[in-house]
Amino acid sequence: MRTAGRNLDMKDATIPELLWPFARSIYAKATALKDLNLEKSQRARLLEAISDDIKKCTNFISPEVSRAALNEAARLTVDLRSKNWHNQRQFDPDRKMFHFEHILPVSAMRQACLDECSEASILDILKTRLRVAWILKTEDAKLTRLGYRSKRDDPDAVYSEVGIELVECGAPHLKRGEYF
């Protein structure tokens, strides 16, 4: 039986099951980067594709939210826990208020994946290090101004230093510090 594109006879996908095809794809690209003699543009496209895969994975997890973003969202009656970058224009039409932040920058996630030697180890990275948060544009500007736009070895320490407090939002399948 099918309802709105879903087969009701099939089980619901788990987060690891959703991340597995991405881990396989990232591993294949990482292997090509290591094993093939590539032109600069070919290498750049493979690295870009890995970054895109990592970004797409964030659609499967519940975002964390900064206290400031949570307060602004409450004023607008928006539940940021159920939102992602793709539907941001529904509540922030010009993307001027909120920023969908990769807590561990995509470049760091990509490098961690490139350093691994199996699909399973890449899956483990996606399962344990993939975190996103809604923050305000002003908070993002502060991260950038202090040199933390794409370099955060210890994201939690950086957020604390910058004064961004991530709050527990009761996400149904992922809570801070708890991985799938």
C-alpha cells in the first residue's frame, strides 16, 4: 500500500541506513582522489562532491539551536528543530535572520573522511561528528570575525568562547552528545 509516495509495507529508514549510501559515495570519491592521477579541476570536482554529500547528510538529523535563534524563532512562531537549509525561505525569505551552521565545518568533516580507509569508518564519522545548528546571522558574523568561519578544532569550546549557547531542543532522534 502506498501513501503520498511511501510504501506502508516497508520499514522506516534509520539514520545509519540513510547515511550508508553517502559513506559509500564519499569512500569511492576519496579512493579516486588517492589512486588516480587527476587534473586540478578533476580533483576539485571530486572534493566539491564530497562536501556536497556531507551537506546533504545534514537533512537527516535534527539541528541544534542557539539560545538567541530559539528566542527569535519563538517570536516568529517557528520550530527550528524541524527545519533545514532547504526550507529556510519559508520562514526567513531572504536568509537574513538565521544561519544553518555546520558545527564541525564541512571542510573538517571532508578531511576526516579523506583520512579514513573504509566505507564503515566514513559512516562512523558521519554518525558521530555530523552536527548542525540554527544560529543567528549576527552569531555567524561573530564566528567569522574571530577567525572561526571554517576552522574549529573544538567546536564546543569555540561556541563557548564566542558566547553562542546551544540548547537542548528535545529533538526526536538526535540529542547533543548522543549519536545514532
